[in-house]
Amino acid sequence: MQSESLTQRSVVAHSEWRVRAWFREPVTLTVGLAVGGLLTVFVLLPILQVITYPSIQDYFHLSENSRWVRATSNTFRMVLLSTCTSTVVGFLYAMAISRPDFPGRGFFRLMAVLPLFSPPFTIGFSYLLMFGRFGVITHGLFGLEASILGWWSLWVVQTLSNFPYAALAIERALATTPPTLEAAARDLGGGWLAVFRTITLPLARPAVAGAALLVATYVLADFANPLIIGGDFPLLATEAWYRIDGWGDLRGATLLAATLLPPATLLFIGERYWVSRRTYAVIGGRGSSLDRPPLPGLLQWSLLAFCGLVAGLILSLYFGVVAGAFTRTWGVDWTPTLNQWYVALTKADHIRNSLVFAATAGLFATVLATVAAYLVDQRAFPAGRVLDALCVLPAAVPGVFFGIGYLLVFNRPGVPLAGTALVLILAFTFHNLPFSYQIARAGLAQIHPNMADAAADLGAFRFRILWDVHLRLIFPACVAAWTTAFVNGVTNLSIAVFLVAGGNQVATFSILGLIGDNRLEAASAVTTALLAATLLVVAAAWRFSRGARVIPGVLSG
Amino acid sequence: MDKAYVELAHLTKHFGDVAAVADVCLDVPEGRITTLLGPSGCGKTTLLRLIAGFFPPDAGEIRIKGVRVDHLPPQRRSTAIVFQDYALFPHLTVFENVAYGLRRRRVAAPEVTRRVREMLAFLGLEDHGGASPLHLSGGQQQRVALARALAVEPDVLLLDEPLSNLDAKLRTRVRTELKEIQQSLGKTTIFVTHDQEEALSISDRVAVMDAGRIRQVGSPVEVYAHPLDRFVADFVGIANFLPATVRAVTSEGVVLESPLGTLMTPPRSEFTEGERLTILLRPEALRLSFESGTGTLPARIRSTSFLGGTRRHHVQVGQLTLMVDESFSGTAEDAGRQIWLTIDVARLHLLPSEPA
Ligand SMILES: Nc1ncnc2c1ncn2[C@@H]1O[C@H](COP(=O)(O)OP(=O)(O)O)[C@@H](O)[C@H]1O
Ligand SMILES: [Mg+2]
């Protein structure tokens, strides 16, 4: 305990010393200013541009705009509903998968992780296949021909899409609660329910709150599922897109997007600075490995049934997507065919673009994140706090907002980048920077300062230490950071819709187009291909990173 | 006394308001183990890090072999440190860890291999060259850290509590090994510990530190038997303290008035009549017996702890409780038992009385 606190202090003092040394370091200064400049241009500028695009009057007259009012209240309703259900489902799911002895745990966990690697609309799209006008279940099973599009379908889809974030975050909290605490409570005479109510639940509460805020952020920002499933249920994000797509109404779009920013920022700040501070430090010595007692039988069976239902639903949805790719006409003619793959082949360019753009953006984000993290963490860059804030800021900005910002700043005549793939790549880069940055920070934080001192003591100078100690030790974290940025890039739609142009089409956008044209089978084929390619790349990266596996979107606060 | 090999002159280092090292002057002799001993937080690590060069001193000078080094970064100093947590590079093999400093010094590859092999063999690690340090036991990790530091053949070896991460049994064994290694290489070594037993057993010289300052420097015997002040007396070894007043200074001895009655010590010149001072009684300056005799004091055993070779009694004499060691003879006295205490005045030590 004591040596730990001394170590922390020594980090602080070291940084004091480094601040002094810093002024003698033109390299640090130059690199720091360059990173700061990039962040200003590619993060701050687009955000400010969106906010200041409408006039003050426009903001004042918002409440008279009935479409805006409707979109806003719809959005909040959807956030509230989906957050509650996702968190509850996530909690129950976490209760199951946090126990090493739960039957089928590996499978259930996989089913929760899978949606995080797929484009955000995969669930919405497959839901359409299952429950849509020609859905297997609605039409095939029950002969209905009703449209299921609308708010409650969206609610179901959002719950299924977002509960994994809650489940994985809460799982970690439950799994790290020392079993000895529960054992002690039982020892003092508590039954299962009493222990759960007085120990397990209170200890998990910060994690649950954090998970809820995280889910709320995602539901608020989500664009793809409402577009596919929402039907005539306008939300802020989708309305912003319709304004631009249908009407070329940039002012209306920016107003709608700007409305998203305050709640998104509040949720983000809440998650990052409020809840994450409240997680309990576990007081404990060593050797508290103790098996948790089994769940009461009835509970175990109920949980199993529940998880089976949820996982079964997800599995069937994915199965639907894959099956669609081999079907002649979904819901009408079930003849197996490979025809859809010819269509997919014509979209091969788009899939390739997706992979290349996302990989490049991942590389940019990783390099930038590593440099920024190193400056902030190790070199006590004087404006470190500003740099830190700028690096995490994009996480508070919904994709739609970011996309419009880039559209306004970089895709206009006179800007050399306008209309190029680079705009899209840069948007991916900077929107994903917070994830990569946090991974890099966590990686650096695990390097004990004595490591660098030991290398210096043995005769290694600055760049040698940077190379031998810091870069070598955070390499796995870098691979993880890249993977995250890559997956987020490949699966992105909310930014892409605003920035794709002519030659830089990406797969998610063309899938959306195919769904819009009601060519669901072809959309299935392209989605399947994209999913397969993504998972392959991720698997390769995981092998490469030697164990530092990060699941997109599920980060510690 | 050997000539100073490392000289510290008026070294001072502040962290904010805390003076971690305050005006430290110390001469470290060549080829010996000099120990910095003091309670946790007294500035030992800071002093060691100043010598290694991880940060510059606020004031003062450091000389190694007569050359000032305090402005040099660690890379340019001929010191090598073993960290308390070893700080082995987890991504390098044992061999590469040991080779690291040689490679940084641009030693030719065959020479690196030869010297690392030699060093690993010297420390009994020849079978572990290819292993990751993460897969070694604590004792082995400690030796890898030592090998890594020794491989660069530093002028001064710095050891920061190198034994504190080992379990008790291993610690005494490694301590002896360390001493033997140091002696066979004749390496000038600065050893940091908060464990007085460790310090006394391993050191040629001990510098006792408190709150950033050095209170006393001397051989282990000196600091144990002739502590300069109450802090040193208390920190090094077990101590009973008695307040006393000088009644008379004669050619036969000093007559002291104490709660245990009047005591006469061998002649000392530095005290004056009426002076207040503190008497230090080590447990071995006291003896217990079952019969009264001349100069014995009636006492009562309050409790006894069995230490293996000896027993330590807490003995009540009047209002005082004293610790008395007695070599274990196989019989046990009962607590509460009446007993007689003899003070060996030749082994009693006088300390200036610090203002309370
Ligand atoms: N890097 C630091 N920053 C601030 N205070 C420090 C730092 N290192 C040590 N100190 C303080 O300086 C004093 C001496 O610390 P240290 O040298 O580590 O003591 P020791 O090694 O004897 O336990 C302590 O009060 C400690 O809190
Ligand atoms: Mg220390």
C-alpha cells in the first residue's frame, strides 16, 4: 500500500523534473504543438462550425418548429426506453456470464460480443428480415403482411444492439467483486437474496450506472437503426440526414445535430467523470480466490432460459443475414442461389474501400493517440490537460454531428481535401481517437516509471528509452487501439453518409442503398462479406497483439 | 579509514515542501558496503536516486572518484542501481536484460555474449538465460537485477532495499550471498534498507538517516554500542531509556540520579554536574537473578516473549518497564514472579537529553 502511494508520488515529482527539462526539448515542443494543431483543425473546428452554422435566431425559434419538437421528444423517449431495457437485459445477462460455472457461458459471451463487431445496423437489418413485411416470422409463420416499422420495433432493436455494452461492463464489475465479500456476508447469516441485495448489487451500482450512461450515449447517437427500422418515427439524427439528403437544408440539419450535442456531452461527462470516480476500490489482501457458491437452482434455470432467448434471437438474426445472402427472393422464393454474390461482387470496390479507409484511419488514430498519450503521460507536456481533453472530446460527439461538421469544413469548394477519400479517413481517425487514446494511456500507465529509469541507468538515452521501453511495451496496446479504430471505421455509417462521394463509396453506405431499394438479399450478401472480412482482420490482429484484446466500445471510463 | 570514493557534500533535495534529503554529507569508502539505514520515508531512496542521477539535487555536490557528477544524467554516471522492485524488462529475456547495459555501451557482440554468460554463471543463472524474467522466482529475479547492474562493471553499485521483496527465510540467505558477492568483487556498494538487523549484518559502514538527515555514520558496532542520540539508539537495536541527572563528576566515575536509584558509571569527562541526560540500557546490559545481592533491584516479570535462542522479558521495576534479554536455558519463569535485576554499569551508555 505504502510503496504504491510512494510510487505515485514519485511519478508526480518526476514529471515536475521533466517540466523543467522540457524547455530544453525542442522536439517535445514541436511534436506537442503539431498534435495540438491537428486536434484544433480536425476536432474543434468541425464542432464549432456545426454549432455556429445556424444563426442565434434559428436557435430561438426552434420550439416553433414542430418537426424539431417531434424529433427531440422522440429521441428522448427512445433513449429513455432503450436505456432502461438494455441495462436490465444487460444486467441479467451479466449475472449469468460473470459466473465461471454458468452452463454455456462461452457461447453466451460470444453472442454478446458479436454485435459489437458488426455494422450498427446489422441488428436492425436482420430484424427487418425476420419481422418485416416479408419477414420469416411475421409473414412466413403467421401470414401477416403488416409493417412492423415504428417506434416499438426500434425499441426492440436498440435493446438488442446495446445490451451487450451494458452486459460486458457489468460483467466486469460482478466478476471483480471479491467472492470473499459475498462469502463473508453469507457467513454473517445472509441468504442468497439478502447477500445480493446488500452486497452484490450495491457494489455493482456504479458499474450499472456507468453502463446505462454508455448505452444512452449510443442510443442517442445511433443513426443506422432508426433509418432502417424507424419508419415514420423521426429522430434527431435521422432528421438531420433527411434534411440534407432530401432538401439540401444545411441549416436545418445543423440545428438538429446541434441539439444532440448537449445531452451527448452531459452523458459523456457523467460517464467519465462522475460514475467512473465512484467505482469501489476493492480492499483486499492476496489469495482471495474462492469459488462463488452456485446460484439458487430456480434462478439459474430462469437465467439460462432468459439468456437462451436473447442469444437465440441474436443468433437467428445473424443467421437471417447469412441465409438472405443465399436466397432468391426473401419471404417469397426460398430457392438457394449464389446470384446475390454477383451483386456483392459489383460492390467489392466498396468493401475494399471500407477496409482500406478503416485500416488507414486506424493507423492514423493509433499513431496520433500514442504520441498524444506519450506527451501527456510521460513528458508532462505543459498543455497536457488541454491535449487530453481534445483527445477525448470526439467521444462526446455523435457521429452524425461529426459527419456534418466535416461536411461543412472540408467538403466545400476551395478546400483541397473536398470530395476526397481523405476527408472520410480523417473523420474516422478523429472520431475514433478517444478509444485509441484511452487504450494507449492505459498501456503507458502500466509501464512502471522505474522501467525508464532502469534503462537510463544502464546507459540508454531518450529515444533509445522511448523505443526500447515505451514503444516495445505498449505495442500490444497499439494493436488493440488499431483494431478498435478499424472495427469502428468499417462499421460506421453515421459519418460516412455525409462524406461519401463518387469514388469513395463504402460498404455500409451501399448496403443502406440496397436496403432502401428493397434488395434485401443483395444487402445480406454484402453485409455477410463485410462481416467476414472484418472478423478475419480482427482475429489476425488479436493473434498479433499477444493477448491485449479490446472489444470496441467497451472501455473503462 | 579508506579514502572517500563517493563524496556527498551538503546534498539537498526538496519535493514541494518536503525536504526529502537535507544537507547530507557522506564519504563512502572504496570497496565496502555502506548502508543507508532509516525508517520508511526518511529519504533513503531519494538519496540513492540522486547518486544515480535520476534527478538533480537542489543543492550540494556529488563526487565519484573525485570527479563531480551531479550535473550528469544517469546514462553518463558510472553507477548501476538495483531497484526495490527490480524493474526487469518484461519483454526481454534474462540474457537480454543482462546484456542491455553492455549493448548501450556499444560493447562488441561476442564480448557481450561472453560477459553475460560469465555474469549469469557467476550468479548461478546459467540455465535461465533464455527465460522471461516474469517466469522466475523472486530470488532469481533479484539475481537477474543484480547481474544486470554488475554486468556494466559500475564504479558504484546502488541497491535499494533489494531484499524487501523476498520472504523472510530467503532474505537472510540472499543477504549472506550478497555480502559474499560484494566481497569477492570488492565492489563499492551503497545499500539501502529500513531493517536494522539487515544493516548491521551486511554493512561495513552504516549511515543512520532520519527525516532527510544523516544522524550518525559509523561501523555497525559503533552505531549499536555508541549511538550519538536517542533516535539512533532507538532505531538500531532494542533500547531502554532512563532519564537521569548528573550528581557528581569524579575521577572514579560519574554519579547519576535515576528512577532506578543512584548509578555510578566509569569516568567520563564531557558531563557537568546538574546536567540532565538519558541513560541507554541495551537488554544485554541487564541481568536477572532469583536471589538478591549487592546492587540488585527488586523487579517483577510482566510478560515474556520467546525468541528462539533468547527470551525477552518485560520487567517491571518500580514505575518502569524494561526489556531484558536472557539466553534460553530450558526453564520458564511465570509472569508475575518476583525477580532481581542487576545493571551492568560498564555497558550502560549516556546520551545527551533531547529537549522533550
Ligand atoms: N517523487 C516524489 N515526490 C514527492 N515526494 C516524494 C517523492 N519521492 C519521495 N518523496 C517524499 O520524500 C520523502 C523521502 O522519500 P523516500 O526517499 O522514498 O524515502 P525512503 O526511501 O527512505 O522510504 C518522503 O516523505 C516521501 O514522501
Ligand atoms: Mg525507499
